[in-house]
Amino acid sequence: MDEVFELLEEMDKKGIKATSLTYNTVVNGLCKSGRTRKADEISRNYFGDNFTFSTLLHGYMKEKDERGVIDSKRRLEQCGITLDLVTVNVLIKALFSVGMVDDACSLFEQMPERGLTADSITYCTMVDGYCKLGMADRALQIFIEYKRNPVL
């Protein structure tokens, strides 16, 4: 990672502008190496996108960093990005992982208003989240809904 930062510094000195893709690659590498806080710090220096926030949320979940998940959710809401299905699925999983069941459920219910259709991953994430919290009755309701609705 030191070489990556040296390369970014060299690019800056030569007037080569790093793109979101460049920064997202760095953020992804840092999160995968367990340095999500550093990735978050870097992500604040450019306009992040769905990939940026999905990656940060994954990193914070892996590190069991509740504060990081909550802060990433807040930043995501503040920056006004139109969420895609992948980001919604990751966010639902992250919210369950920190016990924010009402927020996860609300996001799931708001999907149609956001122009998104829940897929099999969304339903499995909801069922898994409820089961892990001992809410088998809610998990069963979601599973029944999943079986009724044709999804991807």
C-alpha cells in the first residue's frame, strides 16, 4: 500500500488527476486489507459513488465496526447518491449487522419508491438478518413474500 500512496503522490506532482475509479481501487484494497478507517479517510477527498460506499460498508461489517457502518450510512444519505440495488442490499445487511432492524426494514419497504425491485439476494439478506436476531416469525413472513413474488 505504501507504493500505491507513493504513486498517487507522484501522479499529483505530475499534474495527473486521479479519477473516482483510481480512488475506489485504493479504497477497495484498503478495506480488503483491514484498513477501512484509512479507506474512509481517503474517500472523503473525492465524490464517492455506490461502489465507494458499498466497499466501505463491507469493510466495516468485516471489522465489526458499528460506528463505521453508522457513519457510512449517514454520509451516503448526505451525499444524495441514487442508490442502486447492490448498495441497498449491502446497506440492509450492514444495518442488520449493527442491530438497526427498523432502518433495514424501512429501506426494504422503500425500495419500490426508489425504483428498485428486491431480488433473491435482498430477500435472503432480510431472512438472514431476522434469523440472526432471533426474529423467526418476521423471517418467515419475508420468505413467504419471496415465494409469492417472482424475483431475479
